[in-house]
Amino acid sequence: MENLSKRQYKLLLVCQEVYRQQSWMYQHKTNRVDDRIVSLTQPHVRPIVRGKAGKATEFGAKISASSCDGYIFFDRISWDNFNESGDLIAQVEAFKEFTGHYPESVHVDQIYRTLMNREWCKERGIRMSGPPLGRRPAHVSKATKKQAREDEKARQAIEGKFGQAKRRFNLDRVMAKLDNTSQTTIAIAFLVMNLVAGLLRLLWLFVCQFLLITTGKKTKIIKNYVLVLQPKEKLKLSVGEQ
């Protein structure tokens, strides 16, 4: 023991815990144990059952985030599985603390549409996307269908951010080994995404102003580009997890 380095001693402790877990599962004839270790070099990583096609179980950090006006907010990260529906109230309250008001609407996946979350949003005048509870009506108006399509488009913003983080910012290839360095890497990826979003707006502002000065008239690109943020009462919050 005295000749072992700090890293070797830590690895020995992990091996002992793996042996204990495997022995317990064998004795109790089960395939499940709390805080199961699946990696000797990354003992903080836990298997997370997601039920996705082709990926019934995933390994890594679970992230809860929200998106508003093209920017993404990093709300929660955990190596253990958790029910993300419990984060909605805290995410909306964080939005209010940041902007000074509640959003007009929140656009969420089905798992967030619990009775408690619905009642909480209703009390504060926040519209939650998705169909109401109960049996669906036989006839749905065109306005309701249009609103549902618009809500789904708004909800895709957070899904698109996760896809962008994986494709362009290597969120699906985090090479850090320690839990704190892995969390730092993930947080930096979201920070860079927000910086890119802000720089793109400045770039389009420069292009629009350049065309306005050189041509002396508003071109199509200036008419189509909206620089001013949406009114406060119209801001929408998209919530998701990955």
C-alpha cells in the first residue's frame, strides 16, 4: 500500500467497490444496484436508461437546459439519472430573475407537462405548450392546430441547440476524465455557443448597416433581418434535457 501512487490507490478503491457491487448482485440474483460503477477510470459515470431506439442505455452526464431568444441557459448537470420535470419551476424562476418578468409561454416536451407544472404556470399566467389534460376533443379548430404547430417549432429551438453542440462543439466527444473537468468542458461548450450567437447578430448588424450606407436604401436583407429583441411580454422559453 505504501508504494502505491495516489492514482493507483484510488483505482484500487474503485476495484474494491466494483467487486462489492458485482458480488451483491450475484448473491441477490439481480442486475441492478445503486450507484453502479461502469468505468474504472471514471467511477462517477452512471448508466442512464433512456429507452431510445438503438440506445436503450446511455453513459455520461445528463443536462437540463433552456433556450430563449437564440441563447441557451445551462441549468443543471448530473451524473445520476433524474426526472427533469422537477426542474421546470426553477428554470422559469431563473428566467424571471434574469429578465425581470415571467415568459409569455414555455415550450416543453411531454415529460414536463405534469399537473403540478401546469397549475403552477396557470397561476402565473404562463401558457404551456401541448394539448390539455383529458380526452382530446373530436374536432379541433384551425387556430388551435396552428398554435400547436407554432409551439412545436418554438420547442425545436432547444433540440436544435443540443444538436449544434454535438455537431459543432464536440459535446458528444467529451474527453475529460474527471467529473469536474468534464462539467467544465460541457459548460464551456454552451458558453461558446452563446458567444457565436451574439457574434452572428453583430455580423448581420454590420452587413445591414454597410449595405444601407453604400446603397442608400433598405435592401431585402435589411427588411428580413430583425435586430430588436421581441417585446418582453412576447418572450418564449424552451426547456429540454439531453
